[in-house]
Amino acid sequence: MNWLVNKTRLVGSLLFFGTLIAFVLSACEPPSEVGITPANEIGIVFTDTITVKVSTVLTDSVRTNNGQFLMSGGFKDANFGTVSAVSFFEFSPRKLTFAANSVYDSTYLFLRFAYAFGDTSQTQEFFLHRTRDTLQTNKTYYSTNTLDYDPKPLGSIKFVPNQGRSVLVGKLPDELGQTVFAYKGDTTTAAAFRNFMKGYALVPSPRNTALFGFLPATSGTGVDIYSHITGTDTRRVLSLSMEPTPQSFSQTTSPPRFNTINADRRGTVLSNLRPLTPISPKDSQGRLYVQDAIGIMTKIEFPHFANLYKNGQIAVNRAELSIKPVFLNATSAVIRPILTLVQSDASNRISRNNLGQVLFLPNDAATFSSFPGQQAAAFDPRFRTYTFQMGTYLQALITGFKKNNGLLLSPSQPIDVGNGNFTYVLNQRFDQMVYESKPETFKLVVFYTNVR
């Protein structure tokens, strides 16, 4: 769907002209290496008539390895269909030593969930299975990958989420703890223990009504094996966790993990959604759809942006893209605190650099001649909008440094990297949005210098 609002004008008054220049320069100083130095007459032009084309697109692959959460569970949704997730992971002992006179007692599984999506008023149940093989440490796992696991579970945990508990504890069969307790293999490398124990799968009951994000970090998901010293009341505990274990295996990275996520959209408005093939709002009940962790995003394009400079040079002084979602109802109106835009390639895939890193919309303080910073837009409750600064990106299109392949809109999860700085990642938790495709939803405003 294309939107065109007829409102372009030349700023003619000298007083307003000077005021506008001061405002533009103070609000957004363009990068020197991408700006075009005016040589002749200068005209400052404002426009919000640039066509914004939007659609819903399904990316072909979602990376889920070593994410922030173990995703497991399932639910049904009228718009997105049936969603289910299984988490695969491995444990490492924090310290694999037992006293010579230790006696095995018991084994417990504990899970700490950080969030839930779906109906949490119902009883949920999860089963822990042993996989038939180890996970590969250097492999990139996607949401479509899976592993075979023993159909007989080691144990299970059943609970009602809204009862206030975030830490779940379940007793496991003694077989697992006794196997670890009796381990006599190499305790200097992680590979030997991993090959000995294999991996695990956290599988939801088909009756579950919510999808959960469990924490893999310290005090998150793990196994505790209890023992005591013969003839004493001294109790010992060996913890299997997903943390690096340099003290026992000289392992400085976390054990591998990934999530398998499936969606059955049959019978929904998105039943015809296929990877990399955009669906226009007119073919999806006038709505746009986003489903993080599945890879459904809103594609945003500016197909006629080149018309601005087809008759001569221009330099973008400032540009903003405002997004004001109009939600269908109270259920879909849960405000996502942060949205991000990532660059798309010509085939509607997420663009990445040579290191495999996602190319986000850069900050306006960045340049495309260096690694661009990540720009994220927080929700503004006053105007109910998300606002992205577009100057650097649009100038890169003008100079030909970037191709006009569009951008992909998605929620994003911030990760604190210290000193008040954050990095943003995609598909780290489950989230979704359904909103109306209306003319006021997306608006691109550009101030530019027209050089004659």
C-alpha cells in the first residue's frame, strides 16, 4: 500500500529561513563525508510527500542459538495460528569433583522464567528429555533446526504461572544424578563430558496455553545433584548450569543452546504468508503483522525517493520517520517499549555484514564508511509514536553507497554492555504486534538542501 500526502513547500521568508537553518544545524549535524557541499544557490525544502510502501514479510531464517532465553511452550492465536517452541541445550558442571566418601542423595531440576506469552491462568507442564547427540559448539542454529531426543522424559514440572512463582523446581530420576556422580572421564576438557552426557530438550505439553522464556544464566535453568559425606550430616551439591566453567574445564564460553519454533498458520489471514514474499495490507484485512522469534516483520520502502534528486544534487539536513501504530483492540495494544529497523537486501532477507552481524538502521551520528551504530526508537507516550532519525540512511541512498531495498521493522531486546551502553538484538524473546495500515501510521519528513 502506498501513501501520498500532498504537502511540499519552499521556505521563502528570510527570517524563517535563518531560523530553520539554525534549528536544523543544532538538531542534526550531518556526517561530513556523506554531505554534499553547496556550490551555488541554496534552497531549504521540507517535504512529507514521499511515498511510504508497507507490507508484511516473513524472513527465511531466524537464528536462535545462544540467545537470552530458552523458549518453550505453545499457544493459539486468531491472527498467527498455533505456535510451539522446544528448547535444546547442554549443561556443564561448575566443578566436577566428589569427595572419595561421598554418597549420592537426589537430583533436582530448576527453571526460572523471565516472561510468558499467552494464557497463563491455566496449568502448564514441561518435560525434560535427553537428546541422542551433542550440540555443535560452532554451528549456527536456526528456529527450524531440531535434534532427536529420547521419547521417554527424565522428569517433568507442572505449575500455574499466575500463582506468583518464577522459580520452578522438580525432582528428577536418580538415574541422571547417579550417572554424573559416577563419571570417571576426562575432567580437564568440556568435550569429554559433553559427549558423555549429550544434551537436553525442554518439551512443552501439547495442552500448554503459553510460551515461556526461561533464563539460562546464573540462578536460571540448571540441575543440582545432592550428596553427603559418609557418617556425617555434611551435604554437598554439584550444580550443572549453562554458565562458562573455567574452574573445571577451562571452558570460557557457555555450553551451546538453541530454540526450535514452529508456527501453523492454516486457517488464518496469514495462511498464504511465504518466506521472502511480502503481503500487502489489502491482502491481509488492511493490517500489518509483526511476530518476533518467528521472523514476521513489517517491510518499509520508499520506492520513489529518487524523485527528490532526479533533477539535481540535494543534501539531506534532517529526516524523521514517525510510526504511530493504530491497534485493533486492547488485546493487541500492548506497547512494545523499543522498536528497531534493520536493513533489507533485494530478496527481503535481513542484511548482515561480513561477520554475520545484523545491519540495523544506523544512528545519525554514524557514517556508512565505518561500522554503523544501532538505532532504536523508544515509544513516546505523549504522541504515541516511535521516531527514527533517517538522515544518514537517506544520504547513503542519494550517494549510491546503499541500495534502496527498504527496511524491516521489529521489536528488539536491549542487552546492557556496561557504562550505560546497550546493544540490540532480534528474535531474543517472543513478541507480536497487529496494527492497522492507515495513512497516519507512517510518515517520512525530510528537510533537504537543493543545490542548483
